[in-house]
Amino acid sequence: MTDKHRILVVEDDIGWQGIIRKALEKYGYSVIHANNIDEAKLRLQEYQFSLATVDLNYKENQSTPEQEYGTDLLEYIKHNYPELPCIIITASDDRDEESAVDLVLDFKPVVRSYLKKTAQIRNTLPKKIEMILATCNKSDKDISEKPQPKYGLGKEIFISYAWGGESEEIVNQLDEVLQSKGITIVRDKRDLGFKGCIKSFMEQIGRGKAVIVVISDKYLKSENCMFELLQIANHGQFYDRIFPIVLADAKIYKPINRIKYIDYWESQIRELDEAMKSVGSANLQGIREGIDLYTEIRTTIAKLTTILTDMNALTPDMHRASGFRKLIESIEEKINRSN
């Protein structure tokens, strides 16, 4: 059933170590323990794991009070092992359901679920792991069977933008300048191809070493554009990999205007939630993912736009006047550092 999947269990309580080990071994899983962050990092270097369970609250050492040190490990896994699915396990009753959901969203895509330590965990944890691993295996199979974009992550520059208007106009101009300098720019209208997998393409953008992002009002209200921005953020080094061009209609420089984008996505969540209530739950395949995406956008858009406002992006007119010189120099410097 499991092909002996290896599970990393990060847990400092000896009693719970035994309970979790017995529960997982009963279902055929191989279990390796780590008592703290340092041990977990060593185990991750020594073995390949199918999944990790991370205790949220534990003592860093015997002289310290119990705190949420587990989040430090999740941050480490997110940036160094982004393909490793994780389940948060905690005995803490301090978090309500909403804050638990926020915690899961904070550490996507690695964190897949959140469980509290109760007697039921002997049954719920193995079943949750089985479900997550089945989803991961299906995802890997689906990706391998779909037509993949014919490009790698070498020296290509990816671009994320909303179609039409000034956004596409500046992308066309930038594309022409970069091509004249022998720099490949990967963009959906040229490189995705007929029947190409849109989601796979957007995920590929998220993993790019250098991503030009043309921020517009339309971009910030587009679920596809925001999915790409989240993918970039979820793969780490957001500030280092992103090269923004902010159009005048993107109102992100004042907090009151950034709040309006949060309001917009909250309204999208409410509208979709109401629509879902009119349909039987058996007929909502693929729809629930939509509300999860809207929720993640709502949760992170303020943080991401705040980062963008702190970057000296230059105005579109300044870019055009210089032939995008500063932008190109910054991208070339980034690519040379990466290779």
C-alpha cells in the first residue's frame, strides 16, 4: 500500500513519539524521529522523505519555555525542500480554526494539513498521510503526461503580466529590446502553445530565476496573474528574483488603496461561497480549489504589495526612455550570479 514511504516525525515528547510511530508503522510506513530543528535538518540531509510531521510547540532546549519553534523548521523546509509535504501536529489549544488555516497558508505549498494531538490521531494521521501522498503521486503523474513548455530555467527570463492595454504594450516593447540583445524572454502568448498546460506554465514561471512582473490594476484582480505571483513568492527569494514594473493604475503605494485590493478578493470569496451553497457538494470538484486560491490571495496580497512598494521599480516612462537599461542590467547581474 505504501511502498515503504519514509516519514520524518519531528516530536520532542517521548510519549507522542511512540504513539505516532506505532500508528504509522501499523500502516506500513517507515518512521525516523527528530527531537528538534537541528536533528531534523540532519535527518533531511541523510535521508529522502515522502512526508514530514512537525510538532509546532516544543522546547528548543531544557532551559527554554515551550514555544512555536516548529515554524522555524517549516520556514527552513519551505526554502530548502519545497517538494516535501508536511503536516503540522500540535497539542496547543491556543489557535482557533481561523488562525490554524492562516498558519497553513503561511507555509504553503509545503504544509498540507494541521492536526491536534488527540486520541483520534492514531487513525486520522495515517489516513491523512495516505491522502496527501496519493495527491502528490497523482500530481506528479499528471504533470509528466501533459505537454510541457519547451524551455528550461537557464538564462531565460520569465514575464508575468495581464493581457491587453498598457501592460501588454510595455511587454511587447521590452520583449523587442531583450531579443535584440540576445536575451530570451519566455511569455505565454509565444511559448505556451496550443493545448499547452496553463497551470504548469504558471508554476514554471514561479520557479524562474528571474521574473519580470508588470503590475497593473487588472493584474492585481486577476486570479491567474495572482496565482503566478503567489508561485513566485512560495518558491522563496521573492525580493531577489522579481523585477517589477508598476503601472500608474496599480494603486499600491498608499495603505488605504492596498486595502481596496483586499476588499476586492474578500468580495470574490463571498460571491463564490454563496454560489457554492446552491450546488450539491458532490458537484464541486475543482471549485473548492478556487476558493482556496482566493483565500490565499486575500491573505498574502497586502504583504506582497508592501514588498513591491519598497522596491525602486522606476516608472514605465523612465524604463522606456532608457531603453529598459537599468532593468536589463539588474536581470543580467542576477542571472550571472545564479550561473
